[in-house]
Amino acid sequence: MEESKEQLDQPPPTNVTVRGDVDIDYKWLENHTVDSLRFLQKADYEVSVRVVCDAEMSEFHSKHSGVEGTTDVLTFDHGSDEQSVCADLVICFDVAMRESKKRNHPVQNELLLYIVHGILHCIGFDDHNEEDHKQMHQEEDRVLEGIGVGSIWSSSK
């Protein structure tokens, strides 16, 4: 099936959804996720984020990673590349609450950090050794500063 000229002239699909059952500003997270993707110069993105509590995150963590207990973010990359990000992310509100209190910033900023962290995993960043860990967190701060939220990781050391 051939695409019409009208279809070819359309911008690539861009979609970000953030959902969950906790009382947070989902629209703020969606808008800042879009800002982050644009800052990273991703022209095409399909990102779905689910905000869960410790119990649900523990189930996901065990089922998909074989690790007991909760975590901040799980990333399910569906074929992201240099131009696009296609992923499902699960982020933990309870972990974010605890960390945001320690770091003295709003919980939504901590949740956004987890989203950016997941996106960076999709585009090739990793944090499994000390040097990669440092580079990934520097990139998180660069993105968050670039979109006007400010650094989170380096300001909490």
C-alpha cells in the first residue's frame, strides 16, 4: 500500500502518556517528558509511563528482572533508535516520595528524573559500571537543566 503525499507530509507520530492511581500532576509529567524528548532531538516518540506504588513495582521487578523488592524505574524499550524512542516505563511513586524528601525537591521532579533515566536507557546510556553511571547521571542533569527543571542528581550528592 502506497502512502499518499498528504501522509508523507505529516509529522512523525509523537505521543506521551503518563497514568496511574496516585494524586500527582500527570499533565506536568507528560509536558516535561515531551520537552525532554525534544531537548534530546527525538523527532518520533511513543512513550507510555505508568506510575505505581511499591507493591506493584515489586511485582514488576520480580517478574521482569528476577529481582525481589521495589525499584525506581523499569524500562521496556520497543526498538528505539537514534531518531526515535518507543518505550513503556514503570516508575515508582513510593520510591520517588522517599527520595524527594531526602533530596529536598518536589516528588514530580523525582518522577521526571526516573522518566528521563528510562528514556536515556532507550537511546544507549547505561549505568552498570561506575563510569557509565556517572555519565548517565550527568546527562540526566543536562536534560533537566535544559528544560528548566534544574539538576536533580548532582544537587543531591
